[in-house]
Amino acid sequence: MLLWLVALLAWNPIFLTEAIPRCEDSLPPGFGFGGSIQLLNDCVWTPQVHFVTAISGQLPDRTGPLRAPTIVRGSSDVPNISSGPSIVTGVVFQNFSLSDPTAKQGQVLWPIGLLQPGIQQGTTVQLKLKMRDVEILVDSGTLQQYIRFFHSSNTLVYTDNSTFLYVPWWSDDQTMAQGVGLLLDTPGLTALDMAGRAPAAGRNFVTAADDSTLFPLLTSTAGVSTAVPFLIYLAANVSLGANLVAAGIPVNRPLYFVGKTTEVTSIDLGMEVNQLVMLGTWSSATFNWVSLENLAPGDRRSLAYAGTYDVLMGYHIWAFLFERSAKHVELHNCTLGLSTLEVEEYLFKATLYKVQPAGFEEQLAVLNANVQAWVVEWLSDKGIAETLIRETTAMSVINSNYTSRPIAAPRLPLPSRINDTTLQTAPGNYLQHLITHVSEKGVVPIGSGAEVVAPTSEMMLLTTNMSFGVDLPPGNSTVESALKQHMKDHILSFPGMSHVMMGIVTPPVTLNMGYSTDFITLPPDAPPRYLTVVNVAALRLAQGPGAFLPGANTQTPD
């Protein structure tokens, strides 16, 4: 009898609620309607009238797994009625039923007894439950119901079809969900069981991997050869740049790495390569709300699997070893921390692919063979190349940012192999040009030039509008003057080098020439394509020397 009672207490959360404080006890004294609760520890939620509008979980400073606070649903005489929070962040729900998403006027992902559907007080606006970084423990029937629902709605989700369902994004009239996971609950399974360095029995997920648990977790789990995916919640910033075996960690199954939507969750790759070796039949890695930092250029081992991808560019993620002829990596809502040189080259290649200008046949042949879609917008004030989509034979990128600005980890220098002649002359590597960024901040040559072997051309990437000519008010006279001086200096210093001025696609670039005739003076022996201007709107161009001879068109162009 005693053993039976111990077992009952272990799995039935209702018996445990007496030892857990009530959630509303966390509300500061004196708060009325509109208050918010910040949870540091587990608590019990009793369906009733609650004068709170928001609940957020905060990871406490403590040893052990960094698991989110759990809200356990307690018993109530009115089990389905609650005037509770409409904003919930960073918590785990346990012992809650979920509403039927297929029912007429049903609410998607609503824990029953948390918030009663209806109209916002004092308005005619329908209540909307907003959840971010939330985990909901559910039974198998509920999990299968939601898997079928999201598959039928063609929503991007991560699931193993049996123990987890992760929703990166969902929104309708009543629900907004970012980073919400449904996890299979089991009698006797606690939140602590799901947060350790190994998955609980029969589960294909862990909820709180950190720097001390990620490496042993990967070594014990990732190498299993199976088509069944594994979900890893990252509870804190982690590193894959140290303490790894030289051969790398074998990954023989699909892996999902998910971070937090409300704060930076970083993986520091430490300027190392080939940490994850994905050469199996089911090898893949998907990242959501994760920052990847200190991405290194590839090495000679990378060359064997690179195809025509440029091994010197870290944005191809050479930390993962896999055949680039097949898609093995997906990035959703991620940020990549790169060197300035790599961000500029990324922006240049994206523009080149979109514009498809004449004179770049060799580079475009490689890009067109590898890339199916590439849409990038340059956010000048943030220093971010915002990538709406980038689909290649090797990788899928959706809503992700590329930047050289600091994120979380200290920025490490590029390794010396960037000057390796074998890598520089490998197929797909076209870093045979200098890059100069012309922005509202000035004219900035990128890199020291040591990264380029015998440069034959200069690519000037224009990301700002400019105005020339003495009769027009300048848009940014400092930049215009600096660009003219830069061109003059380069023509004298590099007489055999060709020059390309390319405006980025988004936002478009306009050059108001102001009818000037002294923007640049080419040498008399300049070869064809000595200066190429690509993808700019040029206004108020000066007419030629014979424009005002008798019979010529005397109208002033605009």
C-alpha cells in the first residue's frame, strides 16, 4: 500500500499542488486589473477570476538544468472559466486540456481554464491569446489532433509525429504563437526529467540544453541512424567550438535546435569547422530563433564536399560537413555573425544573382546552378543583410539576418587559412576582387587585400543615393567627394584593374549626376569594360559634346 501511494503521488500533479504556491501569490500587493506576474518557480493555476493580463517566466539563478517555470492547473468548481492573462511568455503548462482546433469557433492552442474567450473589457475587440516560448505538456490524443491540424493547414512545424510538435509561428484571429511546443506528457515524468543531458525514456526531445549538457547529449543521441527527428531546446548560449573530437560529432538523424524568441540564444562555433558530420542517409539540422556566431571558412577537408560552393565564405556554414549537392541545413528566424568581408560578399553575390548583369558569366553560372531563390534587403542603420529567403541545393534560409555586428559571443579573427592558395583557387571561389562599400557613412574598402590573390577587379557596392554636379544641392557631399577621389586614386594605382559600380536591389540606388562631366576620367588606353555600372537609376546625365550642334535635340534631359 505504501509503495502504491508513493507511485500515485509521483505522477498525479493534483496531489502535488498543495506543496506548490498559487500563481496569483506572485502578484505584487496592490496590483489590480492589468497587473503582470513574473514567475521564478513552479505554481498552481486555479481557474477563477484572475486580475492579471500577462505572465512571464524567468530562469532563476541556480545550479542544474535551466528549465522554465511550470504552471500546473489545479482543481476548480468552475474548471473552464477564467479571466486570466492574454500574454504568456517563457513557461510550461501542465495538466491543462487544450481546446479543439477543428471545432466551430475553436481556439487554437488555448489551455482550457487559463483565459476565457470573449471580448476585451471596455472594447468590441475579441480577446487574443499571445504565447511566446511556451511548452504545453499534453496527452497522446491531443498531440495527434494538433499534428493533423497543423499539417492540414500547411503550417511549418517540427514534429516526430509521436512525442513532440513545435510551432515556430502561428497566428489567427484568436491566437498568436511563437515558439510554442506541445510535448508528450507521461505519468511520473517531471519537467526536470525532460531538461537533462539525455532524453527521458520514449521521448525524442530535451527542453533545456545548456553549455554543460549539449555536447554529451549530441554524442549520445545524434549519431543514432534513424529518420525520427530529435528536438533540442537551447536554454542558454552554448559553444560548439571547444572540447570536440577532431573527427566531429556524427549526425545520422534530423535535428531541430530551437532558441528563444524573446532573447538572443547563441551557438558559438568558435571558428572551427566540421563539428557536425552529416553524411548519413537522414542527416540534417534545422535551427529556429538561434544565432550562429564565429562561422569559419572551410578547410581542405571541406573541399571534398563543397562542390562549387565558396569554401572561404563562412555563410555557407562549414561547421557542418555534408554534401552540398543535397539540402541538409535549414535556418528559420536566425542570425549569422560574420566578418565584414563576408557580409559584403554575401550582399554582392545576392545582388549579382538578382540582377543577372552581362559580363559576369562565370560567376553567374555557379550561382544559377546552386541557387533557386535569393531575396535580400540591406538595413543600413542596423548593418544587417535581411534575408527573406535563400534556397540553394545545400541549404534553406527563411527570415534570417546576416551581420558583422556583435551578437553574444566575442568576435574571433578569421583563421590564417583564408590565405591558403589551394582554398582561394578552388572551384566556386571567386574572391579574386576587392570589395569597396559605398554607403551614407563613406567609402570603405573591405578587408586588407591580403585575402585576395592577384586581384583583377574592384567591386564597389552602392547602398546609398548620391548627387553630383555643382548646380544641385548635394545629397551627401562627403560621400560623393570621397567616391570621386577613390576612383581617381584607384585608376592611378591600379591601371590594369577593372571596376564595377553595382547598386543593391533593395532598397534601390539612385545616382543624380547633375549634368556633371567630371565624375570620372578614364585613361585613353582603358580596355573594354574598364568601368561597369550595374543596377542604378542614373538621373540628369550630361549630353555629349555634339549635343547642341545645328539639328541636335536641344531639350534638357531630366
